[in-house]
Amino acid sequence: MTLQVINRAEPITQRQPAARTRRHVLDLDDFSVEEVETVLETATRMKDVLSRPIKKVPTLRGKTLVTLFYEASTRTRVGFEVAAKALGADTVSVAAATSSVTKGESLIDTIRTLQALGADFVVMRHHQAGAPYVVADEVGSSVINAGDGWHAHPTQALLDLFTMRERLGRIAGLRVAIIGDILHSRVARSNLWGLTLMGANVVLCGPPTMLPEPSFCAGGLPWDLERTYQIDEALHGADVVMVLRMQLERQTGGLFPSLREYVRTYALTEERLAKAKPGALVMHPGPMNEGVEIDPKVARGVQSAIEAQVTNGVAVRMALLYLLSGLPA
Amino acid sequence: MPVLGQKNLLGADDIRRAIARLAHEVVEHNHGVESLVLVGLQTRGVPLARRLQDRIREFEGATVPVGELDISLYRDDVHQRAPRALSPTSIPVDISDKTVILVDDVLYTGRTARAALDALIDMGRPRAIQLVCLIDRGHRELPIRPDYVGKNIPTSRHEKVAVRLEEVDDVDEVVLIQGQDDS
Amino acid sequence: MIRLAGGRILDPASGRDEIGDLWLEDDLLLDRPADADEIVIDVSGFVVAPGFVDLHCHLREPGFEDKETIASGTSAAAAGGFTTVCALADTRPSIDTGSDVESVLTQARRDALVRVLPLGTTTKRRDGQELSEMADMAAAGAIAFSDAARAIRSASLMRHALEYSLLVERPIVSHAQDTDLVDGGVMHEGPVATVLGLKGIPREAEEIAVARDLALARLTGGRLHLAHLTTAGAVEQVRRAKASGVRVSAEVTPHHLTLTDSAVAGNGNGRMYDTNARTNPPLRSHADARALLDGLRDGTIDCVATDHSPQRWIDKACEFDQAEPGMSSLETAFGLLMRLVHAGALSLPDMIAALSARPAQAWGLPYGTLASGSSADVVVLDPDHAWVVDPERFLSKGKNSPLGGQTLRGTVLLTIAAGRIVYRNGV
């Protein structure tokens, strides 16, 4: 099998093979515009299925989806299980050891177990970047990355794109402000690939210790983006405000002094949201620290698409499973 | 395989007349239009269903609701080919207790119709389901029979019947294409 | 007696570059044929050079024989054209005393295909607390001291090590790295790490440590040898230090001269998160590689050393963060450096010098030369022959190389160590 890898010195406009020949979904960096469109259209059809009294079709009957989560997550794991079951597939959950894994022995051993299970799909979340790539190399199944360390969370980015288009009618030309700990965020990275591919304008905002070095975002990468430490600047004219979860462990890592200071400087309050365009969409990949990076009223407010993101997540994941099934061309 | 030849079976007028007759048959057999729902199978069953709706409206003065159904997710050969693009499935009324008139352009092995039955049953509990096909080309592989047929055309497995409609193909015709094994 | 006939004899140590014959008898080179039966090996069309000298090689024995042994490591060395390898002391147990040094030499006498010169540790058990018995080890044959990848954190201990080494006039080899600034990083801090979501190691982790070590070398007058430099900043510091008389020598690896951090992202050969491209210190940017090459050419960097670091499959077949760093590099060193020669960035004689005369000179070793009377260490090379790297076919137990599937131009045809043919391939 081959992984589609972009030569990063070339612009992302390089055409890649369509979704129908794809085996894995490890990151959005190797999706073409056409592929993303296919996923979004298919997800719309899947949403129809989910709106019926019987939220199920027999398409993937007889197929098995294995979830392999090294990091706890209710919404993503359940989202995939619901998606698989809605398509008639069977699901198996492999409980994986947590951080005391020694030297990757557990990962290789677990891979062998998955092969023995005859899994058609492996959905994997791991705390170390690149782990799904190791699995994809070794296993015959289709691998879907549900999050690997700081690196990627492609299904989140796809459901975010879907939600934006559903609520605002388009993606190209939107001004999207991503606020928070960008440096350690796989959601931010995958969204950067997705948004720049689909023609949105992105502005990154966060404390200096949590934004990638400017020189790292230039030079051929499609990440030559606007960046600011000031949230008001980022929100000005924004069509979408994407708030990232603030991980409390970063405080001890010396990256910011206190939660209080973070809230004062970066929390998305109603007052701050008013600085964005009227009707701007508020998004959050979850789980939220309400009262930290986002005010509860904003999270539940009329501009919030956060619940829609969760529902759309099932439809998008159904679309991916459907598109990955069938013989590779 | 190369397309060896193409034979015209029906022209635009033939299609128009067949549809008119089918519309009358449907209404006659059901003693009126009450509780009828026309459901066209993507892709070409949909414009056919709309044409039937137009004809029925002309002579009955009533509008039968039309829905569209994509059965890709119910096909029995999903894993033998690359995943197909999905078209919309949208039926504007609840089909429970209704008589659903499935409309397809060509009836062949019957597998599409079987998939459509499964899809409809997942969407509700119709009182009855009836099947309209513009062309029946034979070679059934399942015990499916049409209730209304536009034209019976015996074919061999190496032939293909292509229905072309203005709404999709900019022309109304039915042609027989030789030398294509589309089993 | 062996006569290597008709090759291009390239001996930078003596300035010799001409077509001719070379004679060897027993374990010495001669300047004229002796009266003895002659075995003639026709090497016309090829280059005859001094056997390469590697100042930095991990043979893993004793203690890590599943990764490599003296036997397998020296076979790999021979296949790479190396006739002298300096073995680092990060074995298990580490080489802390004279008898440890003796046991390595005894094993080498039994098993080694080429000459093995052992290093000793700088501090006992490499734990950065107490100095090792340098005098005892030097007497037993240790040629330098190094704690290998365990950078010495305490500036005062490093100062004492440099001072104490004056007793035995041996270099202290430093893996110059500020451990705190490394802070769990796994590759070069740059755009590639940012995109891959991996923690990076900034250049400053090396530059700060180099600054410290150079200052201490100046203070003490001790001999400092900086291992595997990777940054432009370090090169510039060494340049200035040498100009002002500090006794420092420096080495660079073939991979730091020719590969960059994009190798981790597969370089277009499809292997994302290629753990074989994880090295310590990490592969950095084009600009750094360029500065390292400039440093090699102007003498700031004395020589090339392979830092051959064989690992087991299981050490690399895992998540990037968990993977042991290191490249199995003996068998690809010549081919990789030839990329620079073929690109016109380095001349062939300069390259040969960087692998033979200059490492020997840096540490005062009587090798790396084809002068008459020296040890018969010779390598015959074909600078043009193209081959595809297949790590599974390495003689080293370590198959960990990011070059698998890539084409290199330049092969070793024949290696003679102390008069014995230890590798022969196609001539």
C-alpha cells in the first residue's frame, strides 16, 4: 500500500487521487478539493439517513470496525461506533494500555491482535504523533486517525468544514479565527489543511508560547497565515470563531502563568463575540472547559454550532466509512 | 469492450405515449389517486416519475406527490465495486399506509427493485408497493415482477438497454447497445 | 605481496594523485615491489585510497550484542571502506577502567576484521558525577574519552575533565547538547516538526553547549573534540575559537551533510514519521547542512565521522517518540558523501581526505595515509557505480537507515586492513 504524501515544497493545489482509491484517512494533508467535496456531499446524504425513523442502512453489513483508543474520548469513539452501526457494521472496542506503554511493544502487539480480528476498519486515537502511520504500514485494514498527539484529527476538520458550509452556505472566502493553544492542537493542524485547501482565510490567535514560529509557517506550506496575540484583532470581521480547548497541564509546562490570566486575555465572552461579524459561527471541538476558554452563555448561545458539530460528526464519519469501503481501484 | 452498434428502439413520441398509457394504468388499477405516492429511483426514474405526475394531473386534476430514492446504500454489490456517489433521497410525505408507486427506467435482474423495497420498508410501512418500469428487458435473478410495463424488450446479456431522457441526457430515446456485457 | 595495479592512487596525506601501482607486503605498504611472489589485482579505472578512519562508531559490544557486535560492526566497516574504527564506550558495562579497555581489545583481536581503537568514558558509568580513570585507560590503549550521548551537564565537571585529560594528552569528546533545552524534543525544531506535531529541538540546544565547552577548553587548555556538529552557529563558534588558539577539533556525519529534517516526513518516498531518520542530534535544515559543508571545506570541521548507531528492528518499529535514535551508517557513508562530489560541492580528494588523513591527524593517529612503511590499510573505490540501498542486505546487524530504496553513486570494491583483504566486491 502507499501513503499519499505531499512533497511539502510544492503547493497544496496538487491534485490527488479521488476518495474512491483511498485506503486510509490519516490526515487532511493529502486530500484534494474534489475529495473533500465528495465527503461533504456524501455526509449530507448520510444526514438524511440519520433523520429517518430507522437510522440504519445495510451498506456495511458484515464489516467490522475496531476502535483502538489510547486516549480517553467519549464523543469521538461513540461517534464512530454510532456511525458504524448506522451503516450496519459490527463494532469492537480494543482497550489499550495508557501512558506507561514501553517502547512501542504494546503497539506492535496490538496491531497483531487487530490483524487476527480481521478488522475492516481500525479507528485509532493515540497520544503520540505518527502512531497511526505505524499501524497503517502493518495492518491490512483501513486506518482512520481519530487523533494522534499534536499532529492530526482529520475527521474533526471534515465535520468542522461540513458544519461551516451547512450553516453559512460556503467555505471559500470565510474568515475563520482559530483561538487557543494552536501549537499543541491536532484540531488546529487538520483544520489548517482543510480550510486553506477549501479557500478560507485563517487567522491564528493565542499566547506567544502557543503559536507556531512564523518562519515555520512559510516557505511552501499553505500555512502562511495571519497571526496575532490579540483576540480582538482576530475576531474583527470573523465569520467563524473556532475556540480550542485549553489544556490545564500547559500551566505547569511554563507555557502560561495561570488560568485566570488566560481567561482574562483569551476567553470567548459574549462581549468579545460581538466584535466578530453579526451571526458569526462559534465552534469548539470539545470537550469544553466552560468558563475557561469559552463562556457558557456563548457555548449555548444562538450562534453556537457546537451541538451541530457533534451530530454532523456521525454523518461525516459514516461518509468516510462508506467511501473507504469497496475494492481499492 | 467496444460498443459494436446501437439500435434505436423507442423515439420521443413512443416514450410519450408509453408514459401516458402507464399513467392511466396506474390510476385505473388503483381506482383513483388517493393515497398514492410516486417514488422515482435515481437517476432516470426520477424524471419519469415527475412526467407521470404531470400526466396524472392533466387527466385527473389531482397532484400525486413525487419523491426520489437513491438505493446505493442498499445494493447487494456494495463491496464489489468502488463506492458510488450518492444522490438525494427525499420523499415529501410519510409513506406509511400509502401505496408507493416505484418508478424505474429499466427492469433487468430485479436487484435494484429489491434494494428499493428494503429502503422503503426502512422508511415506513406502506400499504402496498407497486412497480412501474419503462422497459422490461428480462433476465430476472430474483422473484420480482413489474406491475406496469412501458415496453417489453427481449435482450441478451451482451446487450445493454439505455434509456435517455431530456432532463438528464438532452434527448428522449431508448437504444439497444450491442457488445457490452454489463452483468 | 599484493600489487594493486593501474588505479588512480589518491593519498591526500602525501599529496599524491596519479595513476600507478601500489605494493603491500604482510601488513605494510611498500614503495617498490619486493622480491616475492606477487598477487596482482587489476584496479585500473578505479580509485585507490587510504583505508578510511572513523572516529565515532558504536559497536555495541559488550552488552548490546543484539544490536551489533565487534564482528558484525567491523564487517560493516570493511564494507564501507573503513579500516580503523574508534569504538565509543557506551556499552554495558561502560568502559571505565583499564581492564575494560583491555577486554574490548581482546575481543577485537579475536573477532574484528578491521582495527578497533576503543574510547573510554569521561565519567564513571557515564553518569556525569565522577571522572573515570583516564590514566589507567590510556595506558591500556584508550585513545580518547567520551560519555557518548550523555552530555555532561555540570560545567565544573566538564572543566575538570578537560584539565585532567592534559595528563594523558587525549581529547575529551563532547556530545554538545543542553539537556534542559532538548526538553523531550525528538527532531529538529522547524517547519517539519510543526506540521508533524512533533516536539522540536532548537539549534540553540547545541549552540549553547558548544559555547560552554569552547570556553572551558580555552580556560583549561585541554583538548576538546566536538562530536557530530549539526548547526551553522556551532560551526561559526568553532571557526572563531580555532582562530584564537583553542585546542578544538570537530567532526560531522555524512548524513548531517546530505540529509535534512524533511527525511522524517519521508522526503517524498512515502514514509511519514520515518523513525530511521530520527538521530541524536537531529537532522536539521538545508542552511545548516550548507554551513557544515563550508566548515568541512575550510578546515573548521576537521573530518567526517559516521556515528554508526545500529538499532534493532523493534527499537524503530514504533511511535516516533519511542524510537531509539540512530542510523546504521558505515555502509552508506561513502555513497552519501559522493552525492556532494557528484554535485560539485566537494572535490574527490577533499572527500577522501575528510575520511582518512584528516581524522587521523585530528587525533594524532598514524593511519589514513598510503605513505611507504605505513600500515597496509587501503580501499579501492568506484566513484560512479550506482546502486540502490537495501538495508536488509547490510552486513551490520543494524538495518536502520532512511536511505532504503534510494540510489547512491559510489561503491567500495576492495578493503584491505593491515594487509588482509577484508572486503571484496567486484574486483
